[in-house]
Amino acid sequence: MAKEDKQGTRTERLFATILLLQNRPHLTSRDLAEHFNVSRRTTFRDLRALSDSGVPLTYSEGGGYEILDGYQLPPLMLTAREAATLIVGTAFMKLQSDASLRGDADAVSLKIRSVLPREIKEYVDRLSENTVLDPYWMHAVQVEGAEAGVWYKLSEAVARSRKVIMEYFVESRSEVTQRSVDPLGLVYYEDHWNLIAFDHLRETIRNFRLDRIEEMFVLSEKFERPKGFDLQTYLEEDGRRPTIENIVLTFSDQAYARARTSIPAKIDLEEKMDSVVRVTFRFDNLGYLTSWLLRFGSAVRVEEPISLRDAHQQAALQIANQY
């Protein structure tokens, strides 16, 4: 059996035990020990600690432990990693074209925020303000493998304003460089995560792809964010967020049933007219939108802007000229 956990891990296990017993009552000490991969002795200590802290824990007549109905948890406890996951999950849902899904995401965020301790709530707010998801969510916002560990460490560094040192691969020179940076924000656009940070080597704010960070360490040393720095404003001024256009498209009924779930932005207006649907939304990448429109063939027509209509027509002609 592994050595006893640190206090932080034990606290998380106690919290998880409450959730487990509320959802699956009548678990025995053996069940709990196997679930958390600890000894039965440790399990008994955990149960005693919960009881001493006021949790109405009982042993049912049918066997196994349960928590009396009506007990409510104290303020929600989240680790830094769980808080970061919460931010990305709700932000992702808010990009969906379905208004009901966006509403659900807002409701979930409000409910969770209402029970968070002040310190964790402030942490979540700081991370939320400095994390940006562009509308290309259909590419699937993924954080996997080694990149996942980097992402979670950087999310905490961003929220807590901690300096970072890293080994970064520069593709243009095909070499690994040593960097000391002040992480200012995390941005997902096109198909990868990026760190926006002040680079002490270049003495300016730079963009670093997470999949090119070969090794990194978060330092205990804190940094002061540039006065007046705003991540959204920086992205717009740096050209990473092009001018947003007002898009108006007309789909056939049948095509719109397929298109609605993949529209890469929030829908501002839907108008049903006879056998067609006119949809209005705002988007900032006409090149991407041109390619996306081709999948619907002649079942879609671009109403606005004229530049997108011309691009759509040219793309269709190029395909036709191949035959």
C-alpha cells in the first residue's frame, strides 16, 4: 500500500467521499478503501474526520455507510487544475450556436460561482479574463498528452502571475532556445493552444505555441502585469483577431438542419421564410467561412458581405473548372 497522502490530497479525498456516498449510499469501508486505493485503516480515519466535522454520517441497517438526506456541502472546493478545466468547458459551450446550450453554460457557471470560496472565485475570474477561445471550436479544443501538463501548469502561472522558464523550439531556425517569460494569457485559435507572454530575451510580448514547449518550470517568483494590458485588445491590435464581419446567409430548410449545429459563431438572428432560412451572425475569418460554405453546395446563398459572396463564387468556379 502506498504511503499516506499529503494533507491536500486527503482533503480532496474527504470531499470526494461525501460526493460518492451522496450518490452511491450503502458503500462499506472495504468498498471505499478499494475506490480510493487506500487501506481500510485510512478509510476509518477519513470517516471519523467527516463525522467529527459535522457530516451526518450513519451506518444503514442494510449495511454500508450513507449521509442523511438534506445535508449540503460547504463551499465548493476546486483544485487549480479543476478550476482551469471548468473555465475551458464552460467557455467552449458558450461558443455553441444553440442558444439553449449557451444559456445552460451560463447557468452552470453562475451556480458554481455562487458556492466557490472567495479565493478560488478570484482565481477562476483571473484565469477566465486571460483565456481566449476563438470561434474555430469545431476543430475540437483538445489538451492531450504532454501538452496537457504544460497547459495546466501555465494556466496556474497565468492566474497567479508566476514567472516561467522554458526550453522552446523555434521552428524557423530548427533550434531549442532558453526563455524566461511572464505568462499573460492562454489563447486557442486555428488548431492549437498558444501562450501570450512577455519574453525577457526579446524584451517584448510574444506568442509561444504550447506544442513547441519542450520543458518548462513555474517559478515561485511573481511578476507585475504590464499596466493596462488587456488580452482581447492585444490580440486585435496584433492582427490575431481580424475585423469581425456581419454575415448573412440563406439556406434551404434541409441544408440548414445540418448547418445550424456547425455554424462557427453565435447566431444573432434566424428568419424562417417559406422554404428557406436566413441566418445572421458575426465572424472574423472569411477564408475559413468560404471553405465551410462549400460543403452545402447550391443549398446556401451568401447575402452579405459582398466580399464573402465573391470568394464563395470563385471557390465554386475553381471546383467546376477541374471537370
